[in-house]
Amino acid sequence: MADTVLYDVTDGLATITLNRPDAMNALNIDAKVTLRDRLRDAAADPAVRAVLLTATGRAFCVGQDLKEHIGLLAADRESGDGATMSTVREHYNPIVTALAGMPKPVVAGVNGVAAGAGFGFALAADHRVVADSASFNTSFAGVALTADSGVSWTLPRVVGPGRAADLLLFPRSIDAQEAYALGIASEVVPAAELADRATAVARRLAAGPTLAYAALKESLAFGAGHTLADTLAKEEELQARAGASEDHRIAVEAFVKKEKPVYLGR
């Protein structure tokens, strides 16, 4: 059997590729466990300075593998333990936490449809490069489920609470151009250029000031749930940390010399 998730680290970039093309990268248990673990590997590896999440085939990720899911639900009915939905706690929550909390930039290269949890994973990334043939769909209500994978937190922050409620209550396909207009897509490129563009963006971030990026992510996450006064205090704390970094010294010296800085990620 082919690996459900591929993992490669080259020149500071960890590329994580969903690899169930025949199933439109639907998430079976193996794919969820492997994706969760590879994201944790990337977060812990000092050699990794940015992450690219993408997929093979014509879909990015259509969410839960319903063929596997229906069998698990049948087993639940026999056992009565309701274990199937523990996947939210065991898999989806850790995956989104790893993406959003990654102390390094995360780029999603959305090559095709991103639905349900796949939509949630894309929203948890910091930058979304989207093929012009791709689309997004919340999907949850269409199978009588509520939102998971952080969508009820991320989607309102991207499109606003009213539009988020509409997209969740009335699931529909959002094409790439509408996704760009809504802020879901950071940029839209021809499908044939998706892989090269997403990799180029991720490599640019991998060559950047890693600690500063981590602080920016932490600051944005903190500010989303705190007062201005608390956020100013957090900014002071994080700026002191960034200001003590070797990359900051390199940047200032390069600026004075009118040279391009070469960051070390520390």
C-alpha cells in the first residue's frame, strides 16, 4: 500500500503531502494519524523552518473517509460506546492545533476541492495558494454533522460571522475566485502552476526570520482573544525575544550595509 501521507524535508522546508488520490484524499484513520504525527515531527525539528501542506491528485482533501466511517458507525451501534467520533479529539483537534500553533509558517497548496476537515486544515494554514480549478465546501451539515477541525473558529475570522453561518448552514461549492474575494484564498494561480508557486512561497518563508515568524503567529493568536492592553503587553514580551535573536542582528547589519540578509533561523 502507498503511504497515505508523504513527508520530505529539504533546505529547511517540510513538505507534507496527502496521498490518497483515488479517494480524493479522504481521511481514513491511517491518514489522520500519520498527518498528525508528521506535523508534530515538523514542529519539533529544528531543521524545519517552514511547512508546505499539499496533496496529490485532483483533490486537496474531501474530509472524513465516509466509506470507512459508515463501518465504524455500525460497530458503534453494536458496542454502544460511540468511539467513532473520538476522532475529533484524537485526530482533528491535534492536527489543527499543530498547523495553527506551528512555530513556523505553514503554506497550504490547495490543488483541488477542500471540504469538511480538508477546508479546516487549509484555514489553519498561514497562507493559502489555491489552484484556479480548486473549490471549498464546509460540507458538515450535508452529512448531519456540526463543524470540527477548527472551522467554527477560523472561518468567521476569515469571512465574518454572518457569512460563516451562511456557509455552514447552507453548504455549497465556493470556487477559487469567490474564495479569493472572501479572503479564503491568499492567492489564486493556474492549476498547472500551483505546485511551483506554493513551493516558492514556502521556500521564501523557510529562508526568512523563523523566530520572528513564530512570534508573529503567537501575537496574532493571542490578540484574537485578548484586550488591547493585554495584547500590547504580549507584543512587548515577544519583541524583546525577537530583538535578542541572531536574525535581528543580521537584519540590522544587512540594512546598514545595504545587503540582503541571510537568516539563520535563530
